[in-house]
Amino acid sequence: MKLHIKKVVQGDMLLGGWLRSNVLLGLFIVFLFVLYITNRYNIEGTVKDIEKCSKDIKQLHRQHIMMKTRYQNSSMMLVLSEKLEPVGVSVSKEPIKEVIFISK
């Protein structure tokens, strides 16, 4: 089958038997492309969600550690005040002030 410019310009090539017999193959390939693009788009969204959740988990872990430390410190102060109460020593309710030393 020779390809002539006249057949291409007139559109006879599109009416040929080979193209008509492979229309389903072409549609199947287009369907696969659409499926691939849709799948890729969904995967990118899922990856973004996973990254966001990972950042949230790290932040919650930090908050957990801070709260655990505060609880331990407050429970140690309570135990200390209970042990020192019979001796007559009381724990101060004022927060500790930070002292800055400047060396010359």
C-alpha cells in the first residue's frame, strides 16, 4: 500500500480498512492513557496527605513529650512538698525567675 499525498489530503486514508479495523485498539489506548493520568493524580494527592499526616504526627509527638515532662515535674514538686511539709518547709508558689550573669 503506497501512501499518496492526494489520498491524505482528500481523507481517503481515514476511510481505509486498516484504520477502521483498529479503531477499538485506538480507543483502548486512549482509555489506558486516561486511566494512567487519573491514577497518577490520585497518587499525588495521597502522597500529599501522607506528608501532612507525618508532619502532624511529629508535632503531636513533641507536644506529648512536653506535656509528659510538665506532668513529671509537677508530680515531683508535689511529692517533694509532701515530704518537706512535716519538717515545716513549704514550696514556693511563685515561678522561678531567670538570672542572667554577664561576665566581663
